[in-house]
Amino acid sequence: MKKKSLEMNGKNIAYLEEGNPQNPCVLLLHGWPETSLAWKDIIPFIVDSGYRAIAPDLPGFGQSESFDLELTLDRYVEFIGSFMQQLSLTHVHLFLHDWGGVVGLKWASENPSQVLSLFLGDTLYTHYAKWHPLGEKFRIPQVGEQYMAGFANRESWNATMKKEIPTVANEVLEDFYQIFTTPKGLEVSLQLYRNTNFDELESEAGKLSRIIAPVTIVWGDNDHFTPKDIAFVIKENELPQSEVHIIPGAGHFIHLECPEKVQPFVKLHLDKMKHENDT
């Protein structure tokens, strides 16, 4: 898949786009330390289902340049709105993973009428959430810098990711690795973790319930970064209409680790949406 690019506020933003521009749009948001290529095995199924797929490299990731200002969750939320406006997207189906879920769900809570449906998994968007051990280390001054320096070692990085996703393609790893190749990229990663506090999401509790669109939640049973219990917390407290599917044996990076197990749920979700729109 070849990325396109556009300019936003003087910054280059890379993104994938596939499918007929006249078809309903699916906007896919990746997590850390990913890029739009996290969705490479999912996008073809979206297109085959009669939809247009758009997946940006979030600012600071992959081939997208970073913000000049201090990185915050709210700035990423603002980016989603600006990115959509630049591509003339008014209503979207949101596919979300990891940090893309935190950003995308906050955007959705502020713009519920623009959400046609949600397909999410392995993410955190609740004040009940707790940081996984690696996230806690990232948040500690000096300790976080040491861990990021370890990720910046290409050999160590490849070994770590191959352990998480044994079948991941080298081109995907190389694209993900770009965030560790510059001091700015390392800073982006640390700011993302240090400027986001889950207890502050308590004031956001319940806002997602304004979304009446269908929701599918797909989660890895063995996700040790975002435990599967969070899927049911989100359903119970925010999105009661959710259909939750737990994939046995799968970890955190389900879209790359076992796309063949995620793809049927993608098709089911989008076929259902298409049927509802036709009736």
C-alpha cells in the first residue's frame, strides 16, 4: 500500500486511502508505536465490503510530521477534526486500536452525530483504566528516557516486536520504527504517556452513551497491555449496545497478529451497517 500525503498547518501528514470515494468512509486510527500500516490486512476487507478506507499516520508517527506544540490528547482530538475537514469527511465509521482508541473515542464523545458506527479493540478510554507496567515506566522522568533509548536500538526493537507479533512483515516494523529515529519522535512518545491521565477521564464518563450507532468490540484474550476486562467496562459504562468478541490466544496487536480472526468481525460489522442503510 502506498501512502498519500497532505499538508496541515505547514506539516506533512501521511495517510492510506483505498476504495471508491463515493462510498461511506471508514476512518482507522492506529496506536503506539504503530502507523497506518497496522491496518494493512483490514483495509482490503473494508474496501471489499463496499466502503472507502482512510488511515492516517498520526502526527509524529511513521511519515507524518509532529506538532510544534506540547503534545496532548486534546491536540490529537483536534487533529482528527482538522484531518476530516481537509478531506471533506463529515460522517465516518471509526475503527480504533490502542492510543487511536483513546483519541478516537474522545473525539466521538464530542461529535456523536458524526459517528456512523464504532469498531474498536485493545484500547483504554475509561477512568477505571490503569497503566500497564511499561506505560508506568514511560511516565517516570529519566526512567522513561532510558526505555525509549532501548527501543531506539533497532536490533532490540525488532526482537521485541517479533516477540509480540511473530508474523509481522519487515516493512511494517520499519514503518513503526520511524518514531524512534529522531529526538522529536522519542519526545512525542513520552509526552503522549505523560500528558494523559486516566483519572481526568472521570469527567468524560457517560458521554459516549450519546452515540446510538452500532458498536463492535474485538479484543485479544491474552492482551497484557490492555486487559480484556476493559472491553466489558466500556460496554457496561459507556456503550451498552456493544457486541463484544474475545479472540482466544490473541495478544494486543490483533490486526497484525491474527488478521484472519479479525476480518470476519469486520465483514459482519460492515455488512450489518450496509443492510441497515439499505432498509
